Amino acid sequence: MMPSWSADENKKVTEFSTSRALDHIKAIAKQPHYVGTQNHEVVANYIIKELQKLGLQTTVQEGFTLSDWGNLVKSKNIMCRIKGTEGGKALLLLSHYDSAPHSFSHGASDDASGVATILEGVRAFLNAKTKHQNDIIILFTDAEELGLNGAALFITEHQWAKEVGLVLNFEARGSSGPSYMLMETNKGNAGLVKEFAKAGAEYPVSNSLMYSIYKMLPNDTDLTVFREQGNIQGFNFAFIDSHFNYHTAQDDVAHLDKSTLKHQGSYLMPLLNYFSNANLDNTAATEDYVYFTIPFSFISYPFAWVLPMTLIAVGLLIILVFLGKAKKMLKLNEIMKGFFPFLGALIFTGLITYYGWKALLWINPQYNDLLNGFTYNGHDYIAAFVFLSLSICFFFYQIASKPKVTMNHYVIPLLFWIVLNGFLANSLPGAGFLIIPVYFGLVAFAVFVFSQRSNWIVNLICGIPALLIIAPFIQMFPVGLGLKVLFGSAILTVLTFTLLLPIFGAFTKKGSWSLMLFIIAIVFLVKAQYNSGYEHGKAKSNSLVYLYNADTNKANWVTYDTNLDSWSKGYLGENPKQAKTWNDLKLFSKYQSEFTYAAEAPNKGIAKPTITFLQDSVVGFKKYLKIKITPNRKVNRYDIFADEIMTFFNFKANGAIPLGQKGTELERNGKKLLSYYVVNNEPLVLQFTLNRSTVLDMDVMESSFDLMTNPIFAMNHREDWMMPTPFVLNDAVVIRQKIKPTPKVVAPVVSPVVNPKLVQPVIAKDSLQVKQNGL
């Protein structure tokens, strides 16, 4: 599925070198470099210098964006342009250079690997003096990890965005495994599919089932912004294995699979050579194609073929069964007996895997520490349950199916697969390629019917498509979706086994095979259990936040952990209290994490932010507000909350309006208004309008990510088998307080009676300003 890397690879200046790309990753991923840090600037300057070494003139785009995630960031995009010989649409090479905050992630895979792939690929392209018709834009976006803000800034405000015809985006959601190609398109994918096939990538790994599922899920790459906001389509290339390293301190150079990096390069070079000369308008289409890959091949056909192919399969099966009965090779009662081993294996395997995994979670509660749902020994569990599923299959077919009646029992699996494809043709046509192994099964069945005997060579050949097309999903599903879907892999194992029944059914000692496979499953389970602990490089994640409530003048330690370890207990104690009351203002996290435990903490006298009402005026039925929140310490983030009954109009934050906002009313979900990631300690300025009768009920949480380095705390360092929990606000010093005007102190005035005629009308300055603005 992917190329292999060796340290002594060819380093011709005109070819992509994984080693040279790795040098870029080592430079970029030396330290965490999330938005707002000094290292973030260091990485930006490194990228600019590397582009200049290639003779490219770089430009920087800076500005505030408020994403539809509710994240406000001042992004800094880095870009350059290589002119083509003609003036058509431009090809854009895309990756982001910021790393994930909160978890001390070095960002080697996500996404120094993408930046390095483009830098090295462009270097090889320029050295080869490749002629190209289309302009090539290189864009390294900022703040992707915070809300795709850099991409939003480019697509909404830069003139080059209107000239882009296609995007190649390089990403990561793990640190190893093959890189999968996923498309982003608002219409049909037929144009993209055809053009990708022409580009001739040597190791394509993708299928339209992934495409169909991807379109149904909330997508969150920079390319999504191009599709949604600019109607610009393209290809994502991302690897997802070793998901446990994603966004963690273990996303470093040591954990990045070098063959995976080489796979990224094997995509870029042929696609860069092809699309820099192709007519990019050809990628537009309204029709969708089914596509899938087998080693060194990319196969596709229209969605419109899926249903006819399924109906033809139904017809062929009916004809073959009729002929088999006419030749007295098939018996109806034997065919019906095929339901028992098929359904028995399917149901029993699904149940034992589903509840088996729940039992393993009960035995190993530490697995809940890894929020992504894939443990360090996850591949051992996949192997264990796959072997267990095969053992169960052999067991049931040992009971119910002898070699001489195997092909009678094969009718039920074929029927099931055809019915399944009929359902998919209507609900998930991207899975239409799953009918192809069924056709090969029908060929094996036809040979049996016409020759009146089962040919093992034919059966073996006809079984290869099932292994090439279906079997990879057995591993892909839990890797991509977590071990909670292990039961899906087990069921798919059974379905693949039954499609290969002409091969396995001929085994005379199925009971022995069942026992042997069961023993192998136990071996893998034992191995997984033996490796169920934590160690350096396979660390346990934990979390701690210092939370000071400025309104009550009380401080607490809080955590997201369900299993406290020695380090967190050092602050929370052996019996901390539940933290439900601290979750009334819910901070965003990928997996909807909440504070679990809390304990009192010393009041360190952290400097609160200054909240200034620059405008607080009422005109007619509207109230106009402009609020400035200024930090009095080095901070990284502000989270703003408001009562859900409050309705905001004409909302702006540091001059930015919400991306994709329709109308004047602010759309929001829950109490959260926004999260502002601070650069250079710049204050937050909120401007909005309320209905006059609305009661102002807002809160701010000001966070700095310096708990472990702040000298006033003198924190104990984590042990080497621990790391900060990703996807949550972690290792932070947080101040929570109400947003309200500072009470005005009015001195008592003693004055004589004033003649009303001498009193002049006074217009508030703020009100006058409102009228001048035409509001």
C-alpha cells in the first residue's frame, strides 16, 4: 500500500528525497510552536528563508478571522507564487505550520510533515526545470489547529483565492501508516477521479466509501474552508495510524514513520507534474464515481452503474441456483441449512467482540485515558479479535457444513452480499465497489454448477478480490474510528470468510483450524494485556488546570482525568470532590470532555484582566455595547460566554465578523460566544447590539498556558511515562469572572435650587457617536 524508506535512498537533486524532507521536519518540530509562542515565529521565519533559498519571493498575510467554530485568531499566512506559461487557473499546494496547543505537541506529523513534503517537492520540481502552464501557489496557513483561521483569512481576503483551480492539501491525524486520499467537492467527484487517475500516483490508497462517509461527517481541514467558502475543490492526503500520538507530546520526529513521509512525497510529485500542466477546469463535474484502489491500481466507474450491477448479480444468482437444482447439484434443504452457520458465526462473533471489548475496558480502565480511543496495543487487539472471528467461523461450519455440501451453503452468503449491496446502492453508493468480490464469487459458483465440481484453483483466484478490496477495512475501521468499532471488524471478518467459503469450506479439519486460530487469538490477547501499561514513548495522558474565580476569590485545581495518577493526586489528593459545578461554562474540546475532579488550591493573587466599557448606550429599543478586555499578565486565550437567552446583533470581535454569518443575528450553540487565541498580548474588543430589555449576563475565562513554567507555582514535573492530555485546555492558569461595568462612584452634591430654564440638555458622547454612525 505504500513505499518503504531506507536511509541510503537516492538523493538526486531532481527527485523527492525523504531524507531532505526529514531535515525540514527536524528544524520545524524542535519545539512546540502553537500560535502566540516565540517558537511559532521561529518556524515562520524558517519557512520564509527556505522558500527564499529556492529563489521564490514570499509574502505574508496577517489579519483577524472569527471562524464558524467561534475561534478568533490573528493569523499569519506564508505564501509565494511560481508563474506558469499560461494564464489559466492556479494549482495551490497547501499545508499548515502551527502545532496543537495545550499538549506540548511538537507537530512533527501534524503538520511539519506536510510543510516538509511541499518544500522538498517544490525544490525537486524547480531543479528538474519542469515546464508548466499553470501558476503554482504555495500556501502555508496559520491557526489551522485553532479553527482553520488561516485558510479562512486567505479565502475571504486574498486576491489569489479567486484564481485557484485546484488544491493539494497535505495533512496528518496520526504518525504512521499509509496516506489516504480524500476529496473535497461541492458537486460530483467524477472530474477529480478521472484527473487523479491520469496523474499516475504510484501508491494510491483510497476508495469512494471513505469519500461518502467523509462527506457525511463534520470535516475539519483547511481544504474544507476552500470548498465551503470559495467553492474550490481539491485532494486531501492524510495518514491516520498511530492515532495515539496525534496532538500529543509524542508527535515528534522519533515517532514519525519515514515510509509514511515517503508516501506523501510519492503523491505530490506526479500530481504536481500533472496538474501544473492540466486544464484544471476538467476537475469540475456533476456526476459521482465509485472508485477504489488495489496495489498499484486505481479503478473507477459511475455511481449509475451500482444499481444495475446489483440487479445483474441477483439475476445471475437466480439462474445459477435454478441450473444447480436442475442438475441436482443443489438441494433446497441444504441451501436453507446454510443459514445456521452463516447467522450463527455472524451473531456470535458480533456479540462476543462487542461485549469482549467492554470487558477489556472494565479490566483496563486506564484505556479511557487515551481520548482518541485507540490504545498503544490496539493492533494486537485487532489481530486477536480477527483470529477469534475466524476460529468461530470454522467452528460453526465444522458443525454444519461438510466439504461436499459447501457450495450449497455458499448460496446464503452470496444472497446476503447481494442484498447488502442493494441497500448500499440506495443509501451509500460510494460503497458500490463491494459488489465486485461478489461477482468473482458468482464465477466460482458458476464453475461449480457447470463443471459439477469445485475447482480449488478457480476458487483461490476468485477469492483474491475479496482479500484486496474488503480485508483492508478490517484494520482501517478501528484505526480510523477507534477500538469501540472492533465488533464491526469482527463482523466484516465473518462476511469476508463466508465470501471465501469455496476455499475454506473445502478444509477437511475445520475443527483443528478453529482450535489453532483460537489459540493464536489468545496469544494476541495475552500479548496485548502484557503491554497494557504505560512507558516512555507510550505515555499516559493527564491534565491539570488552576482555576481562580475572581468573583468568589477562590481557587481550585481541576482535572479532566477519570483515572488519577500519582502526579495528579499530588494536587487533587486521594479523595477529590466531583467537579460538576465547574462545568456550567463548558470549554470546547474535541471529545466533549468535562472537568471530573476538583480540590481547593491556594490563592496566588493572579492579576485579573481589565474590563472597560468603551460604549454603553441606548438608542430606541437597542443597546449598543463595546467592551475591551485587556490582560494584565502574559495570556494565551480568552473564552467568552453569555446566557443563552441573550440575542446578539452585529457582533464583531477585534473588528472581525463571524465567518459565514447570515443576517445580523449571531448564531451560536450553547453559552459560548467565542474563544480568542491571543498573539502579542493584544486585548480583545467586543462590539455588539442587544435588545434594550436584555440583561447583560456574560463571563470571561482568561487562560495562560504556563502552569508548568510559571515560577509562582513551582510545579512538580511529570514522570517520563506521562504527558499532557490533548484536545482540552490543559496545564493552564485560568481566571474566571463576570463581565460587568465598573460601578460609578458619584460624589454627593449640595447645591441651591436651580432655575430649570438655566439647565442645558446634555447628550451623552456615546449616544452622539451612535447617531453619527447612522445606527
